[in-house]
Amino acid sequence: MDYLPNFKEIIAHSPIVFTIGVAGDSGSGKTTFTNAIRQIFGPGLVSTITLDDYHRYDREERRRLDITPLHPDANNISQLEKDVAWLKQGHPIEKPVYNHTTGRFDPPVPFSPRKILILEGLHTLYTPRLRELMDFSIFVDPEKEVKYAWKRLRDMERRGYNSAEVADEIVRREKDYETYIAPQRCDADAIIRIAHSKYGRDKGPGRNIYNISLMQNRMRRTITDIDLNIDLYSLLSFHDEDFLIEFSTQFVDCAKMRALTFDGAMNYDTIRKLEKSIEHQTGVHPIAMFEGRQTITPTDIIQLILSWRIIHRRIFIRERA
């Protein structure tokens, strides 16, 4: 198979800092869906900023002021805008550091952008200036039951909260989420909706199988066709798992969007053909994120398709002087 020139090399020698903004609630899985980009391009080309570092108050101060991190006033958004603008020009910054273990701020650290800069946080798309600074944007939108289960697990296992504290925090945050975070869906290039699998709620915690939809508007510019193949012989002869693929039109707060939905587990051979197709059409290779696995999940598939969309967007960005 003849490949295009390796797009990794093109990016490495480009002056452009390509920004990917990922918005969503705390504990909604924002990091998960950009993992494919990190794996495909590697740490030499990808850097990440967590917007929690731009909290204005530490944990104790927030309790004393009775303000949640979801409220814009609890975050130094103006400093974030300045830092992202500076990073897009290729300049280093002194980045603040919020320590989730202590709930306090550590000393700032030097931070230099790589050619792909991922920004993940509550307010990634909150202001017009931040939206202007993003080259591609995502909103991760799990259903409440899924999101709260993830939040309980993360905050109790990794951040030292007890069950009562997590429950209280969920209640306190809900109004601010609906007021300040959820409306950012309207400004995202892609929305990822996550629900419990139709094949059983136990599939999520046990095997990371959820019903996941990638929602987006019609693409205005496109590269050559990308194939999602289904090998009927493999499916009918060897496949023991239930799975679903669905294309539908769904309504988000302010738009009608096209949704590609996956549920259940699929054979790795299916996604390997998709990997090869993306390699061939984009010139990004090798792509073999799930090699050696027998089955892959909807999360895996959405990661890969989303990475193709991101690569696609980067291909059509003109070189800046």
C-alpha cells in the first residue's frame, strides 16, 4: 500500500501549534477521548494542559467562599486566555499547578507548547476568546448516572474524598453545571454522549463498554474516503459478542447533529481495517493502538474516529506566516 508523506513529519517541522479544546464536567472522561491523539503522535509532538491549574482558589478557600470550581469566578479565565494565546505563538509560559491531592497550589512550572496542544477542563469553550483560540473542540457529555458513578470512583480513590463528601459535592455542583458548563455544547465541533450499554449496566464498570455517540455537523471539506469495514465472514464465524452500530439525527440544545453510535464489543480485525484506512488516507502511520487485543470497545472506536476528524482538521489548516 502506497502512503502519503508521513504527516507526523509535516507537523514536526511546521510552525503551527494546533490546539484541541476538550470541555465537560469534572470526571466526565475528557482525557480518555484524546488518548488516541497522544498515542498516534507521541509525547514529542503532544502536550496537555489541565484547566484545573487555573483555579483561582484552593479547596479550602472554595469551601469558605461557598463557590464551586464550575463557577467562572472561581477560575482565572483571563490569565488562561493570555497563556493560550502566547502558547499558540510558540512561546513558553510559567504555568500554575493545582495539586488535587492536597487541594492547594504548587509552585508554577515552565511549560513549552508542542505542535499539538490539548486543553482539558470545565471552561475550555466558555468565552469567545477561548473558542477563537481552539482549532478543534470537543464536549464530553455522559448521562448523569454514568458521570456520577465515575466521579465517585475518581474522587474517592484518587483524591481522598469520602462518600458523603462526594455526594454533597455532586448536589452543590449541579446548578453551576447547567448554568456555565452545559451551554458549551453549542460551541463544540463534536459532542460525545455516553450512556449505559443496552446490553447491561454491568458492562461499563467491568469491561468499559458503554453506548457512545459521536455527534457532529456535516463536514464542509473532506479528504479521500475512509472505510469502516465489516468482515461478514469474521462476524458470522467467530464473533461471540453483541454489538450495535447506528447512524441517526439527534437534537442538541441549539442544533440538529448527525450521530454515529456504537455499543457492545467488536472484533479487533474490524478496527484494524479502519486504522489502515486512516494511515493510508492521512499519511499518519503507523496507527496500531489496539494491536494484540481480541476485542475493542465503543470508547476505542470513538477515540479512533475522533482522531481522524482531528487529523482531518489539521490537514486543512493553512501554514501561518
